[in-house]
Amino acid sequence: MMMFDPMYFLYIAPALLLAFWAQRRVKSTFAQAQQVPAHLSGAGAARHILDAAGLQNVTIEQIPGQLSDHYDPRDKVLRLSPSVYGARTAAAVGIAAHEAGHALQDAEKYVPLVLRNAAVPAATFGGNASMWMLIGGMLLSSRFPAMGFLVPLGIAAFACVVVFQLINLPVEFDASSRAKRLLVDHGIVTDHDMVYVNRVLNAAAWTYVAGTLQAVLTLLYYIMRFYGSRD
């Protein structure tokens, strides 16, 4: 119901535009970096970085999908997409090193990562339940005033999503910084070819910024939608 409100799209328009630009940027920079050869595959680069850090317990496996790469701290496994796992390109080793950076964060108990992992249940609940709480509170409060509590509860639930996104930013930025440093330190990518890796990782960082901005603007919309008209 609220998602069909034109005002909602006006609120989140900056985030949508940024997300559209960032996604296009990721695709173009990744395609360029795929043309730059590397002497290790994505999986090989990640394995080298992990082993050098003493993380032989972290496994690496291939999963389907395009840029579906991620690190699972529960199972201690780094999952790489086909275009990253076996490819010997600057794009592949850059993405793989970024995910390996998350494994290093996990091993070091990097505080923002610990906080992000702790916030996952609340953020998942907030993302799934907030809309139903807001709509339920809006529809039911006219007949049952006592149900009005669902509105602030829904806003608070969605605020958990915003907190998660804000915590996630330094986690992702730090993983990229580690990747850039480690690829050079271990001689996996030359200084010249790091230009392409930097472009890919910097473009990916903007997707996280866009997601965070959309969450913040959505929260502001909810506050305006349910409380702004009372002023």
C-alpha cells in the first residue's frame, strides 16, 4: 500500500539513482578487469591469502550465480561464483581477496563484523515484519485504537535494518582495503594491474552505500508518513 505512494519513490529516488549507477559501474569495471590476466585463479588467490594468515580451517567452494560471492562466518567457508572461482583475472582475484578479507576479519574478531553478525537476526526480522506492522497498525487503529502501537513498533523494527546497513559499511570498506593491500603484498597483482582491481572494488563499495542510503531514506519516509501530518 505504502509502496504505491508516489512520495515514497520521491524519498528514495537518490538511492535508486545511485544504485542504478553503481550496478552499471560494477558490471563495466568487472568486465574490464576480466580482460586483465592474473597468475592465480580467484580460488587460488583466496587460498594463498588465507593460508598466509594461518586460516587453513577456512574452506573455499564454488557456488552458482553471478557475483554471488560471500564468506559464511558460521561454517567458515568462502563461497565463490564461477566467474571468480576458476578465472585467472584481476577481477576474479580482487573479488576473492575481498571475501578472504572477511575471513580475516572474522579470525581477528573485527568489532564491526562482530556487531554486524549480532545484528543479523534483528535486521532480518525488521525487514520482514516492519511492513506488516505498519500496514496493520494503519488499518486497524481506526477501529481498534489500541492497535496503534503497531506503527511505532514497525518503525522501530525497520530501524534495525538501518542500523545493520550502517554497521555493514565499515565492514565492507575494511575488507576491500585489506584485499587491495594483500594482493600487492603477496605479489598476486602488480601495481599496474591494481588499477583494475581498485575500480572493481570501489564500484562495489558504492552498491553498499546505495543500499544504506535507501534504508535511511525509507525510514525517514515512514516517520514522515505516520507522524509528519500530525505537526
